[in-house]
Amino acid sequence: MSYRRKKLLALFCATALSMTAVAGCTGTKSSTGNVVSSETETNAEETSAQSEAGTFSNADMFTERDLAGTYEESGAVYVTLSDDGITGETDGVVIKGQTVTITAEGTYIFSGTLSEGQIVVDADNAKVQIVFDNVDITCASSAAVYVKSAEKVFVTLAEGSQNTLRNTDEYVAIDDNNIDAVIFAKSDLTLNGTGSLTIISAEGHGIVSKDDLKIIGGTYDITAAGHALSGKDSVRIADGTFILTAEKDGIHAENADDEEKGYIYIADGDFTITSDGDGMDASNIVQIEDGTLDITAGGGAANSLKTHESDVPGGPGGGMPQNGERPDGESMPQMGEKPDGENMTEMGKRPDGTTPPEKPSQTDQSDTADETAAPDNATDHQSSSAETTEDTTTDESGTSTKGIKAGGGMYLNGGTYQIDSADDSIHSNANITIADGTYTLATGDDGVHADDALIVNGGTITVTESYEGLEGLTVTINDGTIDITASDDGINTAGEKMELNGGYIHILAGGDGVDSNGDLTINGGEIYIDGPSDNGNNAIDYGDRSSAYVNGGTLVAIGSSGMAEVMSDSSKQKVLMIKLGEQMEAGNVVLTDSEGNVIVSYTALKTYDCVIISTAEVESGATYTLTTSGTTTEVTAE
């Protein structure tokens, strides 16, 4: 059992033991000595999955049997697949031609090859475990695995096994269900184990569950004309390695009938997602605890239809102060690198450097939703209150091309993210909370966009390319290291307020550095802004009937003087605004006191003629010297 699996199982058990009303769980030993839970699962998921805080816990998401990933060999039914004839018919298994139908509860171990065949589960309310031990099944016009009826189905990938399932032609109806995936389940579906599974779907989706889709471990290489992974009620991933290539969304969860469902939860895993649509899309919540995510959506930022002028110089990151370093002197991760300096998986390639099979050029035949459900949510679930129609970036067909998208709240609690997206890299139609993690974002629109509140409590966020870096109805930054390159505004709020309370922020903007359409309050942290060189925008901008307050922290903002705005007299910290009267070249900006002590030293990355400085060391009535491009200016703090 992997370290991650042990960690997840330990977390599950600890959480389950702390609950006061949870069903009991017993277990038996498999032939390998691993614990396999009985058919009575720890059904924490049957309680309210969503906590009072609006986020999920690991114990809510997975049962002990989900996490085990093992199977009982004694008493299992072995089925050998062959074009010359399928063997293994017994009670609970019906073989008709090249179709195997499972009709009773139990464990069924499959091996062998079918060049045209199908596994069907038609077992009413039973729990069925299917084990793949080197299976290769092609079903040209239907699902290779079709779960017609069951309470729950487990698909377990045997250790060391390599399994392949494929669809090669248009889907043809075989009953009243809209079968449109290589694995199609009308029930809850869990995939676990440690083997590998390759899925090729020429005309539809990769894996679809009309209830909850859970993946606990294993390696998945999925190429699909539709979505790679789709769950109507939820998609829940505990761990695994995923290479997902999709002509729609990489991971998709949507429930048009129940607004509390249709969510994505990821505890851990390694993801390489290349999608023509969104990398991940949920009609409700997206919550990610950990993992490594490499996402290219809609061809990346270079494929954006949005056009805008920019005076932003330089390449990715725009350059942090002090030659692109963090405050501790360490270099920010470059686009394509993990924080430890290792290269991320190249976009669209497997971790071993090989390229996934080329997906056929086909059109999608059907959607993952039931026939009575709403159509595929190709565009945002609702119009954004914080961006205008002109700001919406979709391709000519109206397909949404965001990195990670949520119709409800989004909670990013950790992980390493590299996202290159034609539209927003991270988007929510509600709130976004970023607690931790490392984010490298390149986008044709917003790096992070929330229709409602955007809250950053920690992490490292590098927006290497964007129209606007961070945007929300309100924006609150409490901590973290943030480096933004934007052709328009660096940080923008469309509503009531922006609060910068801590952390380290650097902004290189072609438009406003920070733009609050309500009040702007700076209570702490280090904030460095390379604002516009033209007079059409400000380094700092706030609403016409609003105010800007500096109550603490360090603020250095350079830009143009034409529209420069002063801070409120009610600020608790003194603010110096120096209009230089002429454009200064990029270079060192140094503020010293009357004794020659350096108060602020910053390297400007573009031309400017206005400097705004505020620190706790600036005292009322004191005289300071500002040195810019070899020119000195005396200024007194009034």
C-alpha cells in the first residue's frame, strides 16, 4: 500500500472514530493478508456530506472499502475473455456470445481479450466488484463496461496489471439508457487498485457515473471525444495518476436536478489534463486538498480570443523585486518547473515523455446528462457580476475553456498547479478561498476570478500572463506570496471593497495595479506595484465615492501621474506621493531619511513619473530623499 493510500486510510479511520453516529464496519482477510471490508460499509457519505464550513472532509467522501483497493480471491468467480469463447459461466454470470452479464453480488476477476464484446452488470441492488487483471476489451458502438443496475460497483485494477478499454464508432442505443461512455454506470462507481487502465473513446466520454464517481488509486490514461471523467452527483478522487485528453472537459460533474450535488473533490493525485473545454468543471463546489495538476485548457493562453494593448515588459512573471526573487531570496518557480526545480510533465505528454494516442477527429454524439437533464454546460453557469460580456473568453463554438471552474464555491487548500488556459485559469461563479498551494497560471483572461468573494489566506501564486491577475466582487488577501503580470489590472474588485492584510504582493500591470470599485484598505504585508506608464490608468485606483486607507505594511507603487489618486487622510500610516514631472527609466528607486538610512529600495521594471511610498518608518514632518534614475527629490511627510 502506498504512503498516500496509508495516509488517506488513516485519516479516514481517525475521522470515522470521532463521529458519534456511524454505521459499524467489519472486515475479512484477503488471500494477500489485506483487510477487505464486508458489505457493511462505513457510510459516512450517507450523512450530510457538506460541513458547516461549506467544505468536505475526507471521511465524508470515501468509505473504508473504497480506500482498501483489495479483493477476496477465495470465493471469487474467474472469467476468461476470448474471441474463441468466454469461459467462467456460473451462478451470477450469464454468457451470451461475446457479452458477459453479472446478475448477482460478488467478486468477479476478469482477464483476456475481446475484439468486440461487453461486460454488463444487471444486479438490482447488489454490490458488485469487478477485478481487471490484464483485460483488453473493444466495444465499437457501446460501453465496454455497462452498469445497468446495481447498488454500487467497484472496478479494481489488479497489482501490476495493464488494462485497455475502447470505443471506436458512434454509440448505438441498446436500451432506454443514453449510453455514451466506455465505462457507463447508472449506479455509484468506484475505481481502485494499483494497476493501470487505458481508455480510448472515439465518439463519447471516457468514464461516466450517473451517481457518484470515485477513484482511489491506479494509473489512468484516457483519450475521449467528450469528457474524460464525469459524475452526475460528484467526482471524488483520493489518489492516482491521470493523463486525461478530452475534446470536452477533463473532469466534469454536473447535476441539473439537485443544486447541492455536482461537485468535485480531490484529496491527492498527479494530473496531466489537456482539454478543448475546461480542465475541471463542476456545477457546484470544487475542493482540492493536494496533488500535482498540470492543465492546458482550450489550447492555452496563446489561443485566447481576447485582445488588448499592453505596456507590460518582460517574460513570465514580469520579474519580482530584487531580480525576481522572493523576500527570502529564493527564486520563484518558472513556468514548467515544480518548486523543487524539477520539470513538470510537458503539456499533453505522459510522465515518461511519450505522447498519448492521437484522438480521432469526431464529433460528440451525446451528453453525460440523462435525456431529461439540462444540456452540457459548455458556457458558464451564470453571467459574471465581476466581468463584462466583453471579458468573457470562449471559443467560436461557445465552449468554456477555463482551467478549473466551479458553479459554486471553490476551496483550494494545497497542491501544485500549472495551468495554461485560453479563459480564466481558476474561476468560480461564487466564492474562492485559497488556503495554500503553489500556482503558476498563464491565461488569456483572469488568473483567478470569483463572481463573489475572493479570499487568499496563503500559498504562492504566480500569474505569468493574464488580462487581469486576480478579480472578485470583493478581494481579501491575508497572506501568501503573489506575483502578477497583467496587461490590464493586476487586482480588481467589481464591488464593495479590497482588503490587503498581509503577505507579499508584486504586480506588473498595463492597466491599474490595484483597482477597487469600492474602498481600498491596506492593513499590512509588502505590496510592490509597477503600474501603467501612460496616463490612462493608475498604480492605485479606487471608486469615485470611496476611499483608500493605508493602516500598516509596506507599499511602493510606481506609475503615471496623470490619474494618480491620494490616500485618505484617515489612514493610520503616513503616505508619500511624489510626482516627478518627467518620465524616469526603469531602475532603482531608493528612499532615504535625513541621516542617509535606506527606508525603501526597489527596482522599477518600467518607466514612471509618480511614486507612492508608505511604511511604518515614515514619520510626520520628517524630510526624505527619493533617488530615481540618478535624480534626487526632497520630500517632507505632511
